[in-house]
Amino acid sequence: MGARLLSPDGREGFTLLEALIAMVILSIAMLSTHVALSDRLIRDVGQADNRTVALQLAADRIQMVQLEPNYSALESKFKVEEKAIAGFPGYTRNTNVVRSASTVTKMDLTTITVTVTHARLAPQVTRSIVVAAP
């Protein structure tokens, strides 16, 4: 059988130094895991924040379209690409307005599609709504 380490008074077990070294190694492993998880959490929160802002910018534009009283001016007023949005650096908002007439329902319809992009936002946010003439 192999030789056993005994303490000076003849007892078996770990020395204080061995226990401290094991604790240091365990602490380093736990700290590195904590740092990795924290980094991932911070990145995910940042991405969620960018997506929330983009969703709100799209919703704001759709609400502006819905509140517009002049239906015939929707295309001229809202079909635009905003490269710089005040208070939201790095975001761009593209509003596309397509007017069509339905032969089945004989209604004048307009489809508004809002697309918001940002360098740190993947995929881009797109929201659409169909508005009928009054």
C-alpha cells in the first residue's frame, strides 16, 4: 500500500496549508464563472434595451399615423427615412407607405410599415399597420 501523510502528532487528514490552497483554487474558479455570467448578463440587458427602444420608436410612428386626421396626406407626410432621431443616437427609422384599393371590399387601404435599425440591434424591428380611408 502507499505511504500516508501523517501530521506531527500522528493524525491523518489535510494540513491547514492544503485546505487554504484548495479554497484559493475554488475561489478563483467561482470568480471566473461569476465574471463570465455577469458579462453575459450585461450584454443581454444591453441588447434588450436596444430592442425596447426600437420597438417604442416604431410604436410611436404608428401612433402618429393613426392620429393623423388627413388620410390623403399619409404618404406625403410619413413616407420618410430618418437617419437621426432626436434623443436616440445611432437609430434610424424608415417609414414606408403603400396605398392600395381593394376591389373586393371597395375600400381605399394604406399599409404603413415602420422599420427601426441600430448597429447593435439584430434583427431589425419592423411593425406594420393597415389603415382604411374614412
